[in-house]
Amino acid sequence: MTASGDFIPTGEGNSEGSTYPKLFGITLTPTIIGVLIGLLGALGAFLLWSNFVQPTLDKNQQLKQEIADKEQQLLAQQETQKRIEEARIRLQEAKQLQADVLGLFASEQSVSTLLLDVNERVNAVNAGIQDPAKRATLSKFAINSEKSGIITDGSLGTAVNNRLRRDVYQVELKGSFPQTASIIRNIERLQPLLIISEFNSDSPEHKLVLDNQGRLIPANQPDTSITTSFRMDALVPVKNDNAAAPSSPAPATP
């Protein structure tokens, strides 16, 4: 039984009276609206990430890489500059060494005064000696043109071929053994690099010999007058633009 005036709503009537909005035929219930809001939020976050955050991160990463590349280039430039400075130092040292080595050799000027220098050494040992018979003399100083010239035979090593010129002089001294030994020692102390060889002493009473250390020693009494001859080579660096012939000082007269 039903009391009069009572009203029992049905499901259809309830549906028709729903107040939820519709979009494209879809009723936007709170659940659907929540899902849509979540989707819109995700889409917004994606768009925000794609359009703003990701480009910024990529730009930052690019800048970091550029900074790293610049730093690496700077380090490479510093290393290159360091190597350049080291090379300059080595070059300067090599030039200085070359100058020092070349300074040991004879020059055109020192060769031109070689006869005068040897005469000075002879006169030095005669200081205080009044007796002409006891004075040492330079009896010969002559250029040997046949043996002089630019070195090409490898006699001093192949490295100096065509780089050094050999001026060969035939020298002859007369005097006692102490005088002769002193003169030769002083000649060896001259600034130009000189090579003395082919020693020969001639005296009926006295012979001059070389000991095991290459020093001249008398075979008899040191006061005996002896005649000593030897070959003296002056080594002169060859200039690229001037391979000059050896200078020829006038031979000394006895």
C-alpha cells in the first residue's frame, strides 16, 4: 500500500535532474574532472619542461662544454707557449755553445797575426839572454799551400768536412831544450785552436823525444842547442759565402 501524497523518485527521474555539466556529451563528474585536471597538469608540466626547462638545461650543458673546451684550449695554448719558450731557450743555448766552440778556432784575424804571435813567444824566452849564440830563433815559418785548404778528407771526422779550413805551417826553431819546450807550450796556449804534429829534432849531440804523455823531453844535456821542426795546423771555420784561401805570412828568415 501506498500512502496518498507519498512520492518515491525513480532512477530515471534522478538522472534527468543531474546538475553536472557536460562536455562533448560527457558528463563532467568530479572523478572525470579530477582526471582531466591531472591530464592538463601533466600536459602543462610537459610543455613547461619542453619549452623552458629542457632548453635551459641544454643551453647550460652547452655552455659548460664550451667553457671546458675553452679551458682545454687555454691549457693547450699555455703548454704550446711553454714549449715555445723551452725551444727558444734551447736555441739560445745552442747558439751560445756554437759561439763558444767557434771561439776556440782560429779566425782570419788571428791567422794573419800568427807569425807575430809565435815570434813574441820566441822573444819571451830570450829575455835577459845577452849572448846571441844562446838565444832561441825562429828559423822557419812558412805556409804549406799543398796541404792547406778546406777539409774534405774526413781526417778530423766527417762532421767537419767542408766546415773547417786547415792552414798548415811548417815551423822550425833553434835553441836549447828548455827554450824549445817553453816556446811550444806557449804556442799551444794561443787562443786559436792549433794542432801541432810531426815533431823532429836534429842535433849530433842532442835528440828531442816525446814521452808517454806526449811531452817533449831531452835525450841528452838540456843546454845543447837543437833544431826542432814541426807542423802546425790552424783550423778556421768556413763561411758559407766565403771559402777564402789560407793567408800566407812571409816566411821568417834565420
